[in-house]
Amino acid sequence: MHNLQLKRSRRHPRALHGHPWAFAGEVTEALPDAANGTGVRLLDTAGRLLGCGIYNNRSQLVWRRYSRREQEWSPAVVQALLDTALSRRPAEEPFQRLVWSEADDLPGLVVDRLGDMLVLQSLTLGMDTLQPVVSDFLQSRFPDCEVVLRNDAPIRKREGLELYVRTLSGHPCEPRLAEIDGVRYRLTLDAGQKTGFYLDQRHEHAALAPLAQGQRVLDVCTHEGGFALHCARAGAASVTALDISATAISAAMENAARNGVNIRFLTENAFDYFSRPSADTYDWIILDPPPFARNRAAVEGALRGYKELNLRALQRLPVGGHLATYTCSQHVDRATFREVLRSAAHDSGRTVTILSERRQPPDHPVRLDFPESEYLHGFWLRVDA
């Protein structure tokens, strides 16, 4: 096993304090190409072991920890880590995230269970080399499930990996119907966003829905209708759902018909919608946009976008109205998002109370030593004046 050493620097690498990453600029020298995709030791400047991680000199993120102890990157280690990850999830739950990358010490591996389908993403070279081990393990634990390899994320290119989507069996991945928390969806798991369904917001859909009974609801960035469908089924007085994607709106309309609920759908940019004068009034506005900041360079612009969107929503609400607002931008932390909301409330001239702070569900675990694992932040607000 190769050794990788941190170099002396005034800016102390976060790996010294337990973070599971090391960047190319933080180490003394690159390892030979033969080390790519293997496990290597990371040493501090005094030569003390900080852990073992998968290595790839093609990426700026050269080292990702899988163990604090000395362990080879091997099928046995991967199987043990998978077993631990599954032991932390309820075995009887058919819709959940089973593996969440570094938060489960499996760098670059994401596995979602969606009924009788397992959707696997392998985003690092080291994980990709042992993907057959992962597939075999999943088939042994879930013998009645088909495995979909959703290896089409652009981040794979930075690892020197090809992009593709296929099933492990080789059979076509046909769209299928699934009932999730009482709502029927058409799932297309070989296309669309992420692994085909937003499991991270599943609990939020169900939690907010009872509060919408008898209320006028606007679901902004509805995607395929999650919040809108749940609110309509819970007895909302009216539901309007909008999204800039015509494909998403078409799927959401099909889901509404499938569930026998009445929703008004709009294919429109959210900023444009709020910019137009309108007689529409709402008791609840839900803002669940895609990530505005996909990298650190985009954060400043993202914060302006979040503020403007929340400002316009607050201006549309009556006294006593509610705003459920979220960010899934990894580079926007909770404190920053809260400050954005404070500023938006001030500029809107409204008095706003926090009713609840919302977080990602337990199957997307948050590690204290890995702040990047906490990416979903939300607030439920009430307009008091």
C-alpha cells in the first residue's frame, strides 16, 4: 500500500481534523498512476496515520477515506462497510437510501432502494473497480430486486470513467408504477434527476400535507409533483404547481391523474411567475428549487437567487400565510440560508416567524467530520404582519 503525505502549510488541511478528503494541493507529491483506484495511507507531516482512502491522481480530490485504521481496499472491506450501512437502515422499508457515500465510509457510492429496484451510482474510480462486489452483495441481500447502474453522472468524467446506464440483468429498465406513502408515481429510473426519485424530500411531503387541509397551496419547482400531490390528497382547497421543465410538468400531470387529484399545472420559470402581477393568493407557498450553487464559485450568485425567490414569495403571502422553503445546495450551509431568509423577510417588509427547521431524513446520514454530507436545509415560516 502506498503512502500519501500532507505537506506543511499555514492553511491546515481539514484531514488533520478528521475530514475524509485530501486535495492534490495538500499533499507533498502525487503517487504513480498505478495507485489510482487503490487504497493508500494518508500521513500527517510527522508521518502519523490519518487513515486509508481510495486514491486517484486524475482528480483534484485525490484521497477519500474509507477507514481510520490501516486496511487494504478490498472486497472484504467493501462488504463489511455495506453490511454496516444496511444495518443502520430499517430492513422493512422498501423506499430509502441504503448507502450515502462518505457518510457510510463508501466514497462515491450511492444506492437507493425503490421498491423492487435498486439504483446504484458509482462516482469514484476506487469504487468503480469494486462495483461487481457491490452488485453481488446487493443481489445476495435483495434477491428479488433488479439493480440499475445509473453511472451517467458527469462527475465520473473527472475520475476518468465512462458514462452509461444499464441494468445488471441486461433487461430493459421499463418505467414502473410505485406507491410511496400512499401516492402513486410512475418511476423512470434510467433517466431523470439523481437516481430517479427524490427520496430526500419524501418525509417532508408527508409531514407538510396535513397542514395543507383546506388551504390554497402553491408548489414551486414541483418536479414530478411531490408536495403538490400530497397536499391535494390531504384535502387542500386548491393546489397550483409550477416547474420550468415541460417534461417534469408532463410527468406531474400524469401522476395527478393517476391519483385522482385536481392540480393546476404551470410550465414556467419561478422568477417570471412571481414577477407578474397576479390575483392568485395562497396560504402556503412551497419553494423546493434545484441546487443554485453546484460549486463554490457559484455561491454568491446562488445566494442572490435564493433571496430574490424567497422575497417574492413572502410578498405574495397574506398575514397568517406560510412559506416552506428549502435549499439542497451543498455549498450553502444552514446558517447562511437562514441569514438569506432573514434578509428577504426584512426587504419584504414582513414580520416572519420560524415554525420549524427541516433537515434531510435519517437515511441520508450527516457526519460531524464530513459537513458536506449535510446538504438539505429547510424552514417552515409564518407571516405575522
